[in-house]
Amino acid sequence: MKKGILAITMFAAMTLLILDSGYAGLIDYKRLQRAAGNAAAGDQAQPAIPGWVTSAPIVKSKIEQKYDTNRDGKLQTAEVTIFLRDVLDIIEEKGGYTIDSDILKPYDKNKDGVISRKEATTLQEQVR
């Protein structure tokens, strides 16, 4: 009887631990929701929630195929986050990144086809 209760307790604890670690802290959804609320209220200082957070983008380019690890033709939030973190690393190293994905277009504020360090601040806030 005691072993059964202990087994059930351990199973429940492990399940909760796995569910909690599944979040992995990739994106701070609460901060993004606050930012969206502030933007709706007229405060443009905070960026709105990007489209890739609310719906999985369809893979269209070779670079996106590289990050589609489960090969389902869509980029899940974790896959997009990894892609954007790699883009940020390149921007920090080289000073800019030429847009090769539709996911990056909203971050190109001056529409010159390159995300500069200055334009990457919004990107940084959303994925780090």
C-alpha cells in the first residue's frame, strides 16, 4: 500500500516537473501580452506581439527549412526563437543581417532589406 502511494506521488511529481520544464523559458509570454496591451492602449514604446507567436509560419525559404527540425512545413515558436537568436548573433557579429525570411520583415523598420543593430532592439526584446 505504501509503495503504491509512493509510486503515485513520484509519478505526479515527475509529471509536474516535465510539464514545467517543457516551457523552457524560450519566450516571456506575459511580457509580450503586457506589450500588446500597452500598444493597444496607445503606448507605442512597447512592441506588439509578432505574428509568429500567435500562428506557426509556413516554411517558404531554405533558411526556414534549416530550422524546421520536425519537418512538418511549419515553424513552431521554439524553432522561430532559435532562428531569431541565430540572426541576432550574426547582427551582433557583423552589424546587420540581410532579410531572407518573411519572419524578419516586420523587424526591418526602414524597409531597406537589412536588419541593422538599431532595428534589432525590438527583436532582442522579444527573443532573449
